[in-house]
Amino acid sequence: MTLPVVDKQEVYEDPLDLMDEIDRLKVEKQAKILAHYYVDGDIQDIADYAGDSLKLARDAASIDDPTIVFCGVHFMGESAKILSPEKTVLMPDLQAGCSLAESCQAPDLKAYQEKLRAEGHDVVTVAYINTSAAVKSLCDWIVTSGNAREIIDRIPADREILFVPDQHLGRYLMEVTGREMFLWPGSCMVHEIFSLQDLLRAKKNNPESVIIAHPECPQNILEVSDFIGGTEKMRRHVQAIADPTRFLVATESAMIHPLQKAAPQHEFVPVPGIMESTGETCACNRCPHMARNTLQKVRDCLKHGQPEIVWQPYFDQAKEVLERSLLK
């Protein structure tokens, strides 16, 4: 697993001043800001659109402004460019990667597809959106946690499925759809580390609490969860419950921000992670890649018009499968 490069310490600037400057630059540059639920709350607050991968992909395709600033990770910026090739797509930090995307490289996937076909398997390759554009170009369908079950249900029952790269989401989809799949052995570095022991202890100490978990979590976490869903489904779920409730949240900790905004009557408690090296509990359920997005970097990329996602030759094939999977 490749960890992101550590930034040099940014010089402190007042967040309110930065927000004012960003608002001014958005108008000046004719830009819209998209922010994933996993970036810091102050960035979500100045964004024109905040949401999960599916919503933001659709938002990117619908925007009329000539410039998009995508606050998230690299594969999200690629998807925005692919769906809006005529627009300038900027990212606050191109080093913001994704452990899931890194776990499945295009040459490795192509070799495995050829191996399965040589063995007589008529596979349909379904990729989670947390993949590079090069991987997407090799796939038949692209899914998010929000539309994965719907897409799987479209695939004819006589076709075999190769699901990449998240083995935990794939295993969950096998359970809820009843479809057997070949699973790529990838996982999210954040969702992989939740402490089952601490979660069960918190539930025991708060028996009326409700556990909500992202399907990227390992099976042992999902087995004890009361609700399983992607980020947007989580948000809608808590919003629909009127009575004040304590929720134990097993996903990236920045998700607490949109949950609190959507349903301020509730209490949201992030489930702690556990350090593999020492076994100690830690607050490591924060994605270091998402954390590379800062207000200063948002301001700087608007001001200077870079870093930019540049069109690549394999984007053409990725565009066809993305549009068919997410926009139709």
C-alpha cells in the first residue's frame, strides 16, 4: 500500500478569509466546486455540490460552468473529466490517491481477465468506481455503493461476474443479490481497520444505539450492523428517523459532518480503528488521501488554474462505460 506524500506545513490562514476568497474566485473563474462527503467539513460547506461518488459524477456531467474543482481523490477527478471532456477539471492535490484504486492496476486486471477467459469463464467485469480510468476502460460496468445492486441485477443470470477491486463490497453484493462472483483481493485502507471489539463495547454500553456501516467494511463489522449502505443512503436513513438517536458510524470520519447537517437531532459517534502494527485503538478512520484537500489548496488551484486533469487516450473507452453505468 502506497501512503500519500506528507505535505510541507501550510502557513496558517484564517479559514473565514479563505472561504471569502474562494467565493470570489469561483465567480471570477466561472467555476463550481464539488466535494465528496469524506473531505473536511469546511470544504463541504463552501462547495456548490457535496455528495457521494454517484451524485457527484452526475453533478459533474450537468454543470454548465467551464471549470470544475473536484475536492476528493484522483479517480473522482478523472471521472469528472471523462464525463465533461470540454470542461477544465482541477483538483486541489493530484497526490490524493486511493488505496482501492491502487490495489487494481490495469495490466494486472487485463492479465486476470485473459486467464479467466482461457479457462472458459464468460465473465462480465464490474468495477467499483474507486478505480483508475485505465481500469475502467477494461470493464463492462462501473458501480458505486449507491447503484451497485441495481447494476448487478441487470446482468444476465447465465453470465459470470468478476468484481473489482473491493473484496468486501463484492462479498456483500454476493450476499444481497445471490450472485456468485470472482472477487479481486482489494480493500479500503480506512474501512479495513475498524475495531470490532471497540464497536461491540460501545454497543454494550449504549444498547439503544444504532450501528450504521459502509459496505466497504469487512464482513465481521457488517454482521453486527443495524444498517448497511453507502454514504448517501446513510444520510437519507438518519434523516428519515425523527426520534433523537445515537448512531455508531463505521465509515470515514468526515462523514459525520453531512450526517449532522442532515439530522442534527441525532448524535453520531465514529467507530475507532485499530493499528495493525501494535493492536492499539486509534482515530485512524480518517483517509489520509482525502485529508490532502485543504481550503488553501482549493484557493490556490482556483487562482492558478492547476493542477489539472488532462485527457488521456484511454479515457474514450472509459467514457462509454461510465456514461452507460452512471448516467442512464
